[in-house]
Amino acid sequence: MEDVSVFGAGQRNRLGRTVHWQEMWRHEFLAALEHDPVVIVPVGSVEQHGPHCPMDVDISHTQALAVSTALAIDDFPVIVAPPVWIGLTHYNMGEVGTITASVETYIALLSEICRSIWANGFKRIMLVNGHGGNRDIIRVVSTKLAEEDIWMLPITYWEAVWDVLIDNADTDPGFIGHGGEWETSLQLYLRPDMIDKPRMVADPERPGFTDDIKKFTGFPERRREREHGVHGNPMTASAEKGEKLFTAARDKLVEVCRQYHAQPVRGYREFGSHCP
């Protein structure tokens, strides 16, 4: 498995090159700019994921996916920006270990990061997200920045591979969950030593809205819904499922990067709207 640490661990020494923004030399940035590069910004969270998972589940998955995606492409530059580990997760503060940002702070932070990347000359930016609480926010940031003529693709990785979640689940079909079958499977594939198997729990959901109502609305609060803050069933997790999900998501991100690289840079006034 490729290096999935937050700031890399000597990738240049092992591979002869690095995809980590913070490890690159100035001349490498300048050379990359000559070849329509794509920059991936991993975003996630540090929050409770039940008794058996570490706090960094969401950012570790997107960091690993971003690095693996970048290493899979060698005909044009794909650079992995420093990960944004903090997320919007106030609804998990009921369980110890969660660190969150306000909606306003998070929008401002992501916006400034994308503005900085854009100002450096990198015009193809992807936010690859691994936390459900960030999903709507990154879409808002994309819309906000577009008006400034800064274009960013918001991607939440599991939305690209619904078929894997549906076809290969034993207990959590079509549901990424929270420390359940799928997130635990990814951890067992990427970092099996980070799962405390004896502490796994699969609590029933407390009474609330019926399934047909929850399809289109609900409250953002985990502890109220299940006793130990786990959504889904980690008992059915496996490294094999994790590898299947990871590989499918990585391959889809590679496809997105290739299509993004092939497109011309967009312009807000390109078709006459919002003319100066």
C-alpha cells in the first residue's frame, strides 16, 4: 500500500519522485504547470467513529485515494495538496475525540485553499472528500468560487462507486455508514492495526423517521440515533471488501483526472453571462 500518512514519508526516496505538494521543489511546480496539471485536495475529518476505529478514518481514506490516484498517472502531473483534516462535524461532539469547525469557518478555509492553489497557476482542482458532513459544504464552495472564476470539482468518493456498496455488502448495502461495514473494511485494508476488533459494536437505530422519509430529510446527529456512534455493522467488514471499494474509487478518480486534464480551463464569462 502506498504511503497514506498526512505529510508523506520520504516518497521521493522510495519512488524517485513525489506527488505531495509540500515535498515538491520549485522547479517541479514550474515544470508541472507546462502540462495542464490536476491538483487533488483531500478533505475529511477527525471525529469519533465508534469504539473500534481511530479518529482519522475519513481523512486517511481520502489521503490514500488521492496518493494512489496520483501515482497511477504518469503521462501528466497529478499533485496531492496537503490534506484538510478538519471537517464540519459538530453533530459528533457528543462522543469524545471529535474536532470540528463551524460552517462559516470551513467554507472560508476551503475557499482560501482553492484560491491559493489557483493563484499559483493550477487551474484544475479536485476536492476529494471522505466525510458525509462535508458533502454539501464542498458543493457550496464550488458554487461560490465559480463566481470568482475559480473552478473546483467537488467529489465525495463513495458517491462515485454506489454499485460497489450495493453489490458487495452483507449488511450495509448502498450505505457508506459511519464506522460500519464499509469504513471499517477500508481501514482493515489500509491499516488493519488501527482497528480494535474486540470493541466492535453494531447498535440498532433508535426510533425516528421511517425509511421513506429519511430518504429526503433527517437530522445531523449521530449519538441520538445510535448508542455508540456507529452507523452500520462493522462485524461484516473485511479487508477484501475494503480493497474492492478502494480500488474502484481510485480507478474512478483516475478517470475523472484524465477527463479533467483533457478539458480546456473554464471561464465564467465564456458564454456571455455576468459580462463586465
